[in-house]
Amino acid sequence: AVADPATTVATKVATKVATKEEIFKALPKASFAEKAALFNQIASGEIASGEIKNGLAILQAAYDGNLFYIKKGGQVVFGEKAGSNLAVTDVTTGESLGEVKKRKVKKITINNSLRRDLTMLIAGYKLRSKEPEDRLQAARDMLAVPSAELLPMLDKAIQSETEGAVRDLLQIARAATVLSDEASEKECSISLT
């Protein structure tokens, strides 16, 4: 069997520090594992050609199901329902591309594992924001959905946080996460006995 050239390109891009052009060219045909690596690059800012200024919006759009690509050409776009059409915007420039028929675009799909990854990437992105309100919202989000996977990120954020109100809420989110994880472990051990 011959490897699909598009998937081969996606794998190469996902395993190295890529340019934003390479990321957006690879994203439409990437496997879920490759998408995870590509979204990680977007979230971390570790790209070869500067930064992706709207990384949070891209991650959020993928999570919300509003990230698409135009079938002809593969251009990655944000999409919003506009009657029977989709209003599309270029993800790299923010330029409105007008409305297109829904059959002209394809959604960049995610699975549950990738949805969990995106949740963590979005929270991490917000925690690195220069705006205290963004960091406060990230702490609220983490408090609402405690996950043991977020503990290292919470610990790092607590250590570096300079705003008292944000640090306090991060500590509460951490405590809720620890308690939630301990409760889950206890339930598992009770059901096993």
C-alpha cells in the first residue's frame, strides 16, 4: 500500500517545528494524532515563521466545530452559519471571504481525545494571557471542569501568577481538582471491592 501524500505531509509537519503555512496546509488532511500535534504547535507558539496571532480563536473554533477548510484549495477558515450558507473568514488574515455554500467546505473534525486536548490547550493559552481577566476566566473554566491532567498546568500558573485574585482562584481550582481526582480514585477502589 502506498501512503497518502497528504497524510505523509501532515505527519512530517506535525513532527517538526513548522511554519504557519505548513500547519494550515497539513491540517485539513491530518489524522487526529497529527491534528493534536498541529494544535499543540499553534497553542505553544512554537512555529518557524513568527507567531499565530489568533491561536486561541483557532483552538476555540476547532473545539466549537467552527473550523473548516475550503475543499477547492484547502484554505483553512472560520465558518459561521449564514442562512443556508456559511460565512467564512481566513484564519491567518482575519479577512472575510464572504458566504459559500456548505458543500464547498468541510469541517475539520475532532474526536473526544482531541476535544480533551483542546480543552487543556485553550486553558493553558488563557493562563498565559497578559490580561488578568483572561487568566481569571481560565481559572473559572478549570474550576468548572476539574481534571487531574490540568494539575501540572495549575501548579505552574499558581507559581507564576502575580495577581492575588487570580492566584486565589487558581488555588481553589487546584484543590477542587485534587478532591475530584481523589473521589474518582475512591469510587474505583470501592467498585473493585
